[in-house]
Amino acid sequence: MWRRAVVALTLISAISAALAIDYRSVEVPAAILYDSPSQKGKKLYLIKAQTPVEAVVRLEGWVKVRDAEGTLAWVEARNLGERRTLVVTASRAEIREADKADSPVVAALDKWVVVEFLEPAAPGWAKVRHRDGATGFVRSTQVWGL
């Protein structure tokens, strides 16, 4: 009986790890996104520094990424870093002192502003830091990259 439980827990852990979403951020001033994993591919657009992306597929030297709008494209792996950032996708987001809706507002953020992800908070919230130093909590429904 206990062996089945151990096997079940091991499988659940493996599946959870396989399904984990891998977010990265752009580490260079601007990275070119391509339609294929090659510099000979069609250049689609530029993505600016610190923008979060979801790593979907990895090939030698290349990563297929999804951006906050759902666009899929290829970027050279060397342009991405481990640092986690989030981007505001709501028309306006608020950084609050605590992870509660009635907590005082520390800063208001416009759409497409990037913040550094510090740590998970209460369900539906994330602790973040704005580049100007404002630190607090933002609703997860107002940002992308979690």
C-alpha cells in the first residue's frame, strides 16, 4: 500500500515539474524575435530589455517564446536571463503595501510597465518592485509572467 502511495507521489511530482511554466526575461537592450530558430529566419520584431517571456521550446542556442499577447517567436538563448519580471496587462495596476485589496496604494502602473517579480504572496497576489524603488503587492490578474 505504501509503495503505491510513494509511486503516485513520485509521478505527481514529475508531472508537476514537467508542466511548470518557465518564464525568463530579456537581458539585452533589445532582442530580435524570428519566425524560425535561425538568424536567416524572418525578423518579426524587437522586444525590449526586461520584458518577460515564457520559454516554450528549447533548441541548441535558441528558445521559442510566448509573449504577453500570446505571440510565439524564436529568440537566441543568449539574450534571455533567469531574472523574473512581470508586465502589466491591465489598463492600470496598483502596487499595494500588503496583499489585500483595501491596503494603501504605493504606486500606480500603466499598461506594459515592467516590474521585478520578488516572490509569490497570498493567492492572487505577487510581491514586486518597480524600477523606481516602489515595492509591494500587485494582483496577479493585472500582470503577465506568473
